[in-house]
Amino acid sequence: MTIEHWIGGAFTRGASTRTAAVYNPATGEPARDVLLAGPADVDAAVAAAAKAFEAWGDSSLSQRTRIMFRFRELLCKHEDALARLVSAEHGKVVDDARGEIVRGREIVEYACGIAEALKGSYSDQVSGGVDVFNFRRPLGVCAGITPFNFPIMVPMWMHPMAIATGNTFVLKPSERDPSVSNLVAELYAEAGLPDGVFNVVHGDKAAVDAILDHPGIAAVSFVGSTPIAKYVHERATATGKRVQALGGAKNHAVVLPDADLEFAADHLTAAAFGSAGQRCMAISVGVAVGDAGDALVEVLKRKAEAVKVGPGDDPASEMGPVVTAASRERITALVASGIDQGAVPVVDGRGLTVPGHEGGFFVGPTVLDRVTPDMDAYREEIFGPVLAVARAATVDEAIALVNANPYGNGTAIFTSSGAAARRFQREVEVGMIGVNVPIPVPMSYYSFGGWKDSLIGDSPIHGPDGVRFYTRAKTVTSRWPEVRQTAGAAFHFPTSS
């Protein structure tokens, strides 16, 4: 089976004949092939989207919201099928995939209320007989380039907002787990979305570059690693596009001695090893402050060893494989490097074999203690089930450690002290902060975005910032004289009177 593109409301093989294998990470075997788009395929998708924009850009708010409501109901109806597609190609357990769908659906629910978010403002009688008002208009054809780790949620941070605000959309999902995007396209069509408003082109760097360079695309949204986010931002802005570019992360969770260590360790374990650590909001560094260190590591060891690892479609599994063999090799190499550089292997998940799935891309939960900022295991974004534990003598030292890191995506503090929590949330240089919450992903009506190298440029994603990103304002100053004025227009700068 070959996974095709979705352009103009139908599946198509397009012009390019290049393909790539899509693997089942639990078995290590290729399951199907996906077409890899070239510039001609991107041209076709943009042309379809541009034609659709002629009508969709002027569609009523009522029409758009009705379709979004229908789309939301279809996401609920097909949740199991969507989750199993995600699990089969990504490797995450089915229940985790369902959670991803729910979080993505929350953006659709926000888009269902787009009429409220698009309300403008009006000022009456700013001058004699003069009124001023503003409203927002869509940009045109927008594009999204999304990562493998959340193959349905991250695209839904983008396309519902773009479409509900009147734009048309071209999605380039990860070629590692592409199938769910095609099912989403079919659900949009079933919801009544006109042909060409939502398009899917599968591909690799050739498709990405074609999107970044295409003169018919007005805006690009990207989520991925920081080096690629910088590349996307630079190349797309050079052609005059608006760009959202969200990069990598190295999220810290600070645990104070007054925290409930069982509670903190439970949440650190879930945040570090859920989805095999392949989350941009995963906790990858636990910072034990003062006397919390040894006791916290002891509890983390017990909980990490109890995590049930297996194929994503097994209801008993709590953690599945990583997405590719290359990912597994990179993760295990960074663990080895950390140990070589002095980290203490409390739990070592390298070499894990799951019976019946010996060829799968499995790495077991791993806890490294005594990790320091000069180690590769600290500096690199491992993106796997590895929790590094660093030690800090004081809260000041812990905050300094967080702030010295080049990433600023998410962070958390575990404490029973309101004063410590308030100080932490004010002083850390991070965009999203949890207080006794390990993965502080904002709700759909807030914007998602980190600081420093976790957000390139200044455009966060979804929520109010998403509405602003996908639209631009028009401000109208109007006068409606009752009779024809005999006096001529003034040549001096207009002032209120």
C-alpha cells in the first residue's frame, strides 16, 4: 500500500514517484510506503488551495463554524480509528494517542467559537461625523510543517485555526507517521469543507523547501527541532511569509525538599517516559534541591523499573517503542556518553527486548543521576525515555540552572510552598510553567510557545495568538455627510474637531 497525497478534495499520486518506507516501530518492519512530494506536487496543492480561497475567504462565519462543529463530532466518532493509526506508525500506546486527539480536538472547539475571537472594535464619533472601526481578514494560502511526535495534535494546533479564520491550508506532515493526516482530510470532506480548503502533501526536505519558497503561500507554521526551526524561519521570512517556528526543548522539573516525593516522582516518571519521552514538553531533567536528592532518586528508580514497556496496541503497555531505529541508536549513544562522562546509571534501559517484538525499536526507561551541564546527556535534546537528575544546593542555584539552559519551552516546580512557587514562576526564563504540574501545556484558549531557542521569532501557536497570526487587521475611518459639502478638503494634517 502506498500513502498518497490529498489535493483538491481527492487522493492523488502526484508527479513525483519517490517513496519512503513507513515502519511499525513495535516490530521494526516496514508497513507501507508514502509518496514524497516534489515542487510540482506542492504547486498543485497551492493551486488548489488558492482556487478554494476565492470563495472560502469570503465565506460566512456561520458556514465556517457549522463545518467546525461537524468536524469535531467526526473526530469524536472516529477517535479509536485515529488513535490506532497514530499508535501503529508512531509507536505510542493507544490510550496516549487518544489523549493526543483530545488535546487537538480542544483547538477545534476553540475554532468553533471563532466568531467571538474575530470580533472587531468600533469607536463612534472620533471626530465630527467620523467613526473608526476595525476587522480582521484572512491571509490566503497557509502551510504547516509538522513533526512525527504528535501526528494529529500538532497539525490541529494549526489547520483548524487557519481554516476557521478564512484561510486555506496545505499540510506537510512527517513522513514517518503520515496516515492519520489523510484520515483527517477525509473527515473534513465529510464535514462539508469545500474541496481545496485543506490539502495534504507528504514528503521530505524537497517538499519543505518548495513550501518555504513558494510565492503563493502567505504563512508557514512549523514545529520541530531548533536548528530546523531557525532554517524555516530564515528561509520563509526571506520570501515575505509570516512564520511560526517552534523549536526544541530541555525541560527541567525542580523538586524542593518540602515536596511530596511520591507525588513528584509519579509525575516525573509519567512526564519523562510517556510517549517514550518523544514530547517537546517532556521532562528530561529533574533538579533535586538540597536534601531532596537521594530520596527522590530512590523513588524514581522504583517507579522507572515498574513501567510496563510493550507494543502500543497492547492494553497492558504504558510505554511503547521510539519511532525509528536511528532514534533508538541516538538515544542509547547519548546514554553511553553520559555514563562515560560521569553520570550514574540508576536505571539503564539500553538493550531492552520485548518478547515477541524482538525487532522493535525499544529503549527502556532510563534514569541518570549526578548529571552536570557539561555532559552531552544534559546539553543535547535526547528525545527519548531518559530522565537526567541534576543536583542543586538551593532554589537560587536551581533557578540559575534552568535559566542558563539555551531552551525555554516548559518547566515545573514541585513544592508545598506558595512563596517558593511564586518566586520560581516569576524568575525562570521559560514560556510555560507548571506548579506541581509536570507538563504545563496551555489550554486551547491560551497560546503555546516557549522562550529562547524554543521559539524562533515571536509568534506562538493557537489560542489568541493563532487568530492574530492567521489574520491581519483592517482599520476603517468613515464619514457619511448628509449633504454635499461646499467647502474644499483641507490640505493640512487632519485633526479632531
